[in-house]
Amino acid sequence: MDVLTDRASVIELYAVIVRGNQNFAKFNKIAVDAAGQPDPDDLYQAWAAGARAIRLYFSAVPGFPLMDS
């Protein structure tokens, strides 16, 4: 597990999350355009207000297939 606090990583990962989860965007006050792209200024403001991202690592468990995404 990694806790990411630097601006570039948090903004990049928040953008990925926002594209796939509109509720996350609303909760974090990140505007999304008609194409589903997050507002870069809002992403920056989230980071500046203390947003952090957590990256989890998973390993394969015998008998439990991992999904390819």
C-alpha cells in the first residue's frame, strides 16, 4: 500500500477516480465536463485542501482469478 501525497500523483489518480465515479466527483466538489473529464482547477483545489490517494497492491490468490482491466 502506498499513501500518495504529492500534487502530481494525487491529481492524476483523482482524475482517474472521477472519470469512473460521478459521486466521488460530487462529494469532492470536482466539476466534470460533458465528456466526463474533471476540471483541472478543481483537482488542484482538492489536493491543496488535503486530498490524498491510496494505492493498493493485490497479489493473485490460488483459485481466485483476477480480472483483467
